[in-house]
Amino acid sequence: MKKLLLLAAVSATLLSGTAFGQAGPQADFKKLDLNGDGNLSINEAQTAVPELTLKMYISADGNNDGRLDPDEFVFAQRAYEQAKAEGRIK
């Protein structure tokens, strides 16, 4: 449960205050994937959201490979949406 909320926080951080979130998770991911390698490095994520911490990034990295793939990003975004709908985050 704690990890789910942390993933929700990651997604909220990535999407809040930005133009992301309007076109869906895959489009959001592509906007953040600056070098087009199909993964998000912490540097790419922090370019969009400077306040993103290493702890938040690592928590979203489900397979522990040091980068976020599209599935991990989508999972984090959906966790955020579910937590928001349930009133666990604002």
C-alpha cells in the first residue's frame, strides 16, 4: 500500500503543473522521453519535474533496472488516478 501511494506521488509530481496528463499515459511518456530510447532516466524525469527525488524515482522503477519503462510509467499514472478518485490524494 505504501509503495502504491509513493507511485501515485511520483505520477502526481510528473504530471502536476505541466502540460502532461491530457493526451494519455503513452503520449505523456513520449514527451518526457527526451532521447527517444523508450525509457525515462532520472535526468529526463527531473527535466520535467525538478523536485522529483531519487527515492520517488526508484520506487516507480518496478524492475529495478535504473530507468522507467512505459509500463512502469503507466502503472504510476494509473495508481495516481485511482488514489485521487478514492480521495487518498488531492
